[in-house]
Amino acid sequence: MDASASRGQSLQIGAILLFGFLLIALTTAQAQLVPADIGRSELDHSQRVADQLVGLETAVFETSVTGRPQPTTIDLGPSYDDRLLFVYPPPRAGTLRTTEPATLRIDNAEAVGGDDSAGNYWNGTTHSYTTRAITYKPAYRELDATPNYRIEHGVLATQYDADSRITIAANRQPIVDGTAITLPVVDGELTTAGVATKSVVPERVTDATTVDIEASGDPIRLRLPTDLSAGTWRETILDGQSTVDSVSVAGNVVTITLDSAETYELTINKIGIGTNITEPSPTYLRTVADDGWPFPTDVRDQYNDRVDDATTVWVYNSSDYHTPETSFSVPDGSSPAVSGDLCYTLTEGVVDDDAPETVESAAGGCV
């Protein structure tokens, strides 16, 4: 073999070895650099989405207080910056959703004075409301020990599966704040998964009407669906509230018992998230004190807001039970309990001449 052939063969072997070293280097980098790069992207996303969920909690709170929709955004998943010569897998999808409906109950609350204008409804019986929580669950390839998030009753909880450690966001809305009770009730369906940025717009669908209530014999109890422990409720959410007598959790329901000696200002706000948000329905008839309303009674929904469009009721004066004085709205089946010698003819979506039902006042005298 001549010298030139030997040199050519050596160059070929050298090129093969160099290619092999390069391939080994790329393979090693793929196995080490790419996972590390993915981990950094996922850590950045985890920190970013935590801040965004605080923003969503704040948006729910501000919407509840002001009545103005508060748009916010959530980055559902991370994004990876692909590098030349390396292969990156697609990022995993995070999931933002509202939970299945659960029931919130208020026991033993009656309007202050017993027969006050709201006493037709707030009379000590149990009242129930359907509510939902908002949850976010991330999904990562490299990042471990990441939390799940849950907003319930205006509280953002960050829960780690490894040690069940729960962190409550500092800017939460108090459920019980002295003698003020504020209950945000979430309605609507939201289910979205992916890695894109999702816009969420909480909207308040009630008027934030406040009713003064007191205990009707037994103490007022709030029974709220929850995924949090009794300790979290006592030591974090309701910490320092002197009007709270006791807190217990059983069967994913927290029971908050309030001081019977106090009177309370109750506000229940309905917050819409996503789609299929239902409108509040007419619930009770309320005596109207001099507040500019032209009729002696009005109709309220279960959130204590005035309803201007329900079924028709005709009001008759004691001197003439055949000619209506005026008309306004009342839910089907209500029995007005308004003082004075007045009669009410209730109809459901029909005019007075079509099979009216007349209901006497306490004074009687209808014909």
C-alpha cells in the first residue's frame, strides 16, 4: 500500500471517529440539555400561572364588590424554545375548569325584627344556593411537586399532594368579617385544556343587595362545600373573627356557627364564569318602605334583588275589589303578606280575566 492510500484511509477513519464523537455529544446533550431546558420553562410557567391565578381570585373579588366584569388571562401550559439540532416533545396541557355544582346552605337566619320587609323569606328556614369552585391543574414533563389550585368562596388555595400543604392567597375576600357576611356564589360551566392563553371574565349577575339578619332561636350556620380542612378554615380563612363560635368539616362541608348575640349584614353575590349561567328566579314578595317604588310590595329573588318581570298581580283597594289599582310582578304561588285591607289576584302569564286566583290579605274582606 502506497503512502497516499494510507493517508486517505487515515482521513476516513478520522472523519468517522469525529462524526461518532459529535453524535455522542449531541445524544448526551439531547439527554441532558433538553430536559433541563424543559424544566426551566416549566418552572417559569409554574411561577407565572401562580401569579395569574391570584389575579383570577382578585378579579372574582373585584367583580363581586364593584359589579364590573374583570377580564383576566391564564397560560394553561408552558412553551418550549426549540433549539437547533435538538428534538423537543410537545408540552403537556393544563386544565382550567369549574367543578360540578354543590350546595351552600344558610340555616336559622331571619330578617331583623322578624316581620321586617325581608321577613317573608328570611324567616329562620334553611335557604340553599348552588355554587361551584374554579380549579386549575398543571401537567409537566420534568417539573415535580407542582400544586393544584382551587378557588372556592373567594379563597384561592394552593395544594401540594406530597404533604397536603395548603397556602391561602393573602388578598382573599373575607367570608365573615366581623358582622358582615359576604358569600360569592359561582355559576357557569368552564372546561378548557391546552397550552394556549385562556381569557376568563367573571361577571356579577346580581345587585349585591344586603339584608340584615339575626339568629332565629338557634345560631346562624353557614354550610359551605369545601375541599379544605377544618384547621385551614379556623387558622387561616376565619382566623381572628370573634363572631365565629365554631368551625367543623365533615363530608366536604364546612359548618361555620356564628355568635347568636350579633346581628349581621348578609350579601350574596352571584358570579358568572364561562357558559350556561342561569338567571336568578323570583322567590318572595317583600313589603316596600318609602324607597321610591310606586307599589306597596315588590318581588325579590333568592339573592334579595328586585325582580321587575315575573308573573302579573293585580292589587285591589278595600273600597273596590273589582277594579285593580295597579299591576306589578310576583312569582307564581306566592301568598302576599302585606298589612292593610288589600286583595291580590295572581295570574301566571295571563291577563286578569283569564282564571284569576284571588288571595286575601290578613285583614280579609275579598269578594
